[in-house]
Amino acid sequence: FFQRRESAVPADPIEAFWFWWSSGAAARFSAAADSGQWGGLAGEMQERLAAVHPDLSWDTGTGHRSRHLLAVSAEGDPALRRTAEQWLRCAPPADNTWEYAAARQAVPDAAGKSIEIDGYSLSLGQARFGLREDLGRGRLDIVVHHPLFGQVAQERRLQVCLLLLDWILGEDNVTRWVGAVDTAAGAETTAGAGGTLDSTAADLRDAV
């Protein structure tokens, strides 16, 4: 008697990730992105990415050509960025549903997003920025304030700030143009909203 053999899962963790993705995960994540009902998918994705490298993070959003974007981030680590690029090179071709990136991409409505953190919902449209251009270094130093920062730990505030900057400028532009990032629980840094940050960063790129 002959039995049909199941396709073997590749031993390479990047190839194994894309095998999992193409074997049904892409459809499940697409349905979740359309409905907003993620269930345990976030944990499943993190487990699969951790097999590639435990420090990789991920994000989904609206694609430029596809309905959805799956972006893997090295969180500013140059050494880990190589792994993210290897992950991207093994990705399937973009289609109508999914496209892929090895860094977080700028999104058109970052101010309309919210982040759930430590039991609080932080509306990113309420964030304000103190900006200082250092043309000698070609960098933009940023202090970020949010009304709820007084309720969360400093480490968690910085996570929110970096994610917000990635969504406004794109991760590669943050790496290239942003210098020091700090947070403020008080409102003394209310220099402007996200659009002000984006235009200031554009001015800085033109100046260097």
C-alpha cells in the first residue's frame, strides 16, 4: 500500500516561516486584518518569527499596491536588519492581498491609530513633539509627550514613541534622520502634531 506523504516542513527557519504563511496563515491573517478580530494570531506570528530571530518584531498595515502589508522590523539593530532582509528575499511575490517589507513603513494616518498598552488605550493623535534640529549631525532630536505617559513606565513610553515615529516617517527614515528620542509626562513639549514632525524631518533631509 502506498500512502501520500505530507510535505515536509523546511528545516531553515526562514523557509519554515514562509511554508507556514503559504499553507493557510496568509488567509487567516487577511481575514483578521479585514475584521479586526485577531484572536491568538499575534502570538502565533511572534512564535514563528522568534524561530527566525527572537528580537524581530512585526506589524501589519495597508499596503501600497496590495490590501495588506506585513512588515518585519529589526528595531534599529543593523546586524539584525540583515536577517530581516533575508526574510524578505524569501517572501512570495506580492499579490492583491499581501505585500512585504523588511522595515516598518510610513502609514498615511498614524494620528488615527491607537496602541493598547498596560491597560490604557493611547490615541496617537494626542501625541505632541518637541523638536530640535542638529544640522551638523544631520539629525532630529525629539521629545514626545502624551497625556497618558504619566500612567505608564518609561520603557513602555519609549516603545510607543519609536512605533509612532516609524509610522509617521518609516523605520528607515527614523534610522537615518532621528537622533535622540526622549519622553515627557508634562505638556511643556507641545510643539506640534505628527504633521509638524513629518514636515520638519523633510526640511532636515533637504538641508543635509
